[in-house]
Amino acid sequence: QVQLVESGGGLVQPGGSLRLSCAASGIIFSIANMAWFRQAPGKERELVASISLGGNTNYADSVKGRFTISGDNAKKMVYLQMNSLKPEDTAVYYCTYRRDYWGRGTQVTVSS
């Protein structure tokens, strides 16, 4: 049974930082199969960050230079370091395994 559990969300002021974590179980874990998406109210879910097999990272234009995806294959964890947060980053953040399995998400709210 595949389980993805996100954590680390919360309320942060503009300019602040958060580190999201996603714990995976029930899969043969590879960071290359993982990605972070987000969905803001009234908007479609969008890709935030992913890593390819070769280790190349892919980021949404809106988060380039501010967010960093990383992972630990041994621990079956994937992380999203988010710096210089903006109000428009407010959304529910989801980790996904191959876009087939999804966690329940963690809320990130950027507000003063």
C-alpha cells in the first residue's frame, strides 16, 4: 500500500522560509519518481519541482531560485526547501509518486 505523508507546512510571513517533507512507504523509492505540486484556491494543481533520473531538477518559473527539491533514497524522503516566500506561494502542497499516488497535502500560508 502506497502512502505519502507531507509535513512542514504552516503560516509564515513574506520573505520567510519553510521546509516541506514527504515520507513515502509501500514503494520502491527513487527521488526521480517524486515531485511536488501545489494547488491554490480556485486554481489548478501545478507542478512546483521534480528531479529527473540524471539528477536534473525542474522548477516552475515562479519558484526558480527560491525553492529547492531534494531527497534521501535510504530514508524514502523528499523535501522542498522554500525560501523568500511570497503571498502567491500560498497553496496546499502535495508530493506525488509518478503522478499516480498523492499525499493529502500540507497547507502553506504566506501572510503578514
